[in-house]
Amino acid sequence: MIDLFYMQELPVAVMGLGKSGLATARALRDSGAEVRVWDDNPASRAAAEAEGFAVVDLATADLSDLTTIVWSPGIPHTFPKPHPVAERARALGIELICDIELLGRAERDCAFIGITGTNGKSTTTTLVGHILAAAGRKAAVGGNLGTPVLTFDPIGSGNTCVLEMSSYQLELTHSITFDIAVLLNITPDHLARHGGMEGYVAAKKLIFHRQTWPRTAVIGVDDEHCRKIHADLVAAGDQRVWPISARGPVAGGVYAADGWLVDDTDGEAVRVAELSALPTLLGAHNWQNAAAAFATCKAAGLPVPAIVAAMATFPGLAHRQQLVGTLEGVRFVNDSKATNADATEKALATFDPIYWILGGQAKDTGLNGLEGYMGRVRHAFLIGEAQEQFAAWLDAQGVAYTRCGTLDVATAKAAGMALAERLAGACVLLSPACASWDQFANFEKRGDAFATYVANIVSAHENTGTGTSGGVA
């Protein structure tokens, strides 16, 4: 656990007692701070009280001795309407920071890599951590990715902290200057929390806050907002700027072109990796992630051969186009985290032909926007509450489907059809475009169940001798 030694004997409050909030309260207490906590959820307050924390209503309590409130980034503090505690704090001159700011103040001697973007930041963060570890670098990986940063072991000089940064966290992290800062892309998201698109873009741009030479900015240039930020950074000349693209050549950067990852950071446009040799980084969205991770690790001083070798062994991010097994040339892909049509679109654009498992608790948008990918779907297998709604939609698209009800039935039927038809490139794809709550506690449980069903199918084929090749990834 990170030692927040500089907070010893100081009064500090923690607002929001989720996973990171509780981890923050524990780290502060273990470091000798006087900790007060609050959450608007009674169950969260009870959990904190059971751990012996002083639960204090920050909306009414005396805050005059506080200088700091560690704020959960998920709680609005500006838009669309600031929480009353945030208004009180600002009126009293109390700073609002998040746990990552505490980390930055405690670990001033390590290298910091920050990664943000509307899409792809979790994959890129995990991939960078994987490459650094494979090259023998000690790296702590976390942030918005899910691992509370104050649960890290002490990092220290010569080591690296790789942080996925949400726009919310960037607004509450003031003192970290990232040695390497990555902005993948910007598309409309969380606009109410930032007062509109302009505020959202400004929050994302904070990843480059105070960077100076020889620090590096790695920035995707495949969308209009990031192209403008890239041009602004180049014009200012404050740091080294490397553009990245999944769509083709960019001078002085890293990009995907003609099936290759190309490194032009030294002005030589060298092909460094065949993209088809990176089995867990399929699809244009992952090519951008690969380009970003390559540029980041090269900027961190790793040799190119070590970066490429590590990328080829990347296991992928769980539940996001995760290859969980192969049998008779059929790939089984767990994309359980695709809980809406926008997320499922990326998987449908990656594979062909597809034996598509979908359904659950439908979102308001249903399957709208996926019409153009139905030519890739060989057959659909429906589960959950959305079964009849999606059946009607598939009928309108002329796509063949089977009502399966549950995931185990759907997996078995999809595998059976794919193995019987033996089409080149076949993929049994769990990409539900739905929430999981009708049948599973969360998307992770759904994805784990799918992986188990696939493992059982592969094992049964191997034990009976009916499969010529197989394995669980």
C-alpha cells in the first residue's frame, strides 16, 4: 500500500466510498491521517463504519479544519449540478482531489505514464503494462482500469506507474506531469458532466498538462478533436509529439497501413509488426491501441524488438474481444463487456463469418446502427429478456436466428453449427449488446460462464478424439 506519509496527523475527508474510496480511506488511516468519510448511500456508510471509520455527513459537519477532500470522480462537482458538499468545500477554500493526486504527491520519483481517450484506454493501458513487464521493467498499472492506485506497492525511483485516466480523474489530478501522456481519441461522451463537448475536450487535454521536453505526447489523429489538439501541441513546441493512426500514414508517428504497424518516429517509416500476427489486437480500433502502446514504450526507452515480441504475447483484456478458445479453426471470442450496440459494432466489424450470441437486458437503443454488419452474421443465437425484441429486429434484417434462452444452450448450438459448416475464419462471438442482469450478476460473470462452456466443448472434443486441433487461450 502507498505510504501517504505527508498526511500524517492531518485531518482529511473522503467523499464517496466505492472501491477506490475505501482504499483511499484505508491508506490515509494507515499513514496516520485523521480520516472522516461520507457516502450518500447508507449501505456504503455502514460498510465503512464496520471498518471503524468516522462517518461524518460532510454536508452539515464543521469543515473548518479541513484543507482537503478526496473526492470520488463519479460524483458531480461542477456539471450538471455540483454536489452540495462540493459547493461547501469550494466556498471554504478546501481542495477537491482524487486518489491519483494523492499517489502523485507520494511518489514523486517514479515515471508516470497517463493514458486517456473515449475508447480503447483500458486495452492500451493493460498492453503498455504487459510490454513493460515483459521487458523487465517494474510497473504498477491501475487507475480508471479498476485497481485502486493507493493499493499499489511503493513504486520508487527508476520504476513506472501506468495510469488509465478518465476525464473525471484528470479534472481532480493537479500535480502529476506525465512523462508520457497518451490521448487516443475523442467522441461525444459524458457531455452532461462537462457542460458540453467543449468541456469534455478540455478535460481530455489535461493529460498533457505542464509537459515539457523531453516528455512525450502520443496522440491519435483519426478524429477531428484530436487532430486540433495535435496541431496545437506541435505549434506550441513544449514537448515531443508523436501522432498515431489506425487509418494510414502519419509523418513522424506510428500507424497501421497495408496490414503492418509502421514506425516513422525516426523519419524512416519502418514496418515493425504484421498486424495479423497480433491475435488479441484485431480490428482497426485495436490497431490504434497497438500504435499507441508501441509509441509509448518506445518513448519509455524500450528496444523495438522487445516491444514487438511482447505485443505478440498480449493475452488481451478480459471480456473485450477476448479469444478464449479455438477448435477446428473456429475461434471463440468473449466480448461480454459489449453491453450496447456501439460496443458490439467493433466486434462485428472485426470478424467474418460470425455465429453471433446476443441478448440480455436490452438498452433503449436496441440494435440500432448494426444493420450494415449483418452480412457478416452467418447465424444469430438469442438469449435473455431481449430474445423476442431482437428476433423481430433480425427478421427485418433477413438474418437467420435460433431462440436459445440461456447462454449455455446458445454456446453449444453456435459451436455445433460453426464446427459443422467449417467456414474459413469462423468465429463464435459472444457480443450481447445488452446488460447482463437478467441472468448474470454482471458482464464479468457472463463472460466467465461463456469461457467455461467453451473450455468444456473443447475438452469434450479432445477427449473423444473428434477434434484435430484445439485449446483454450
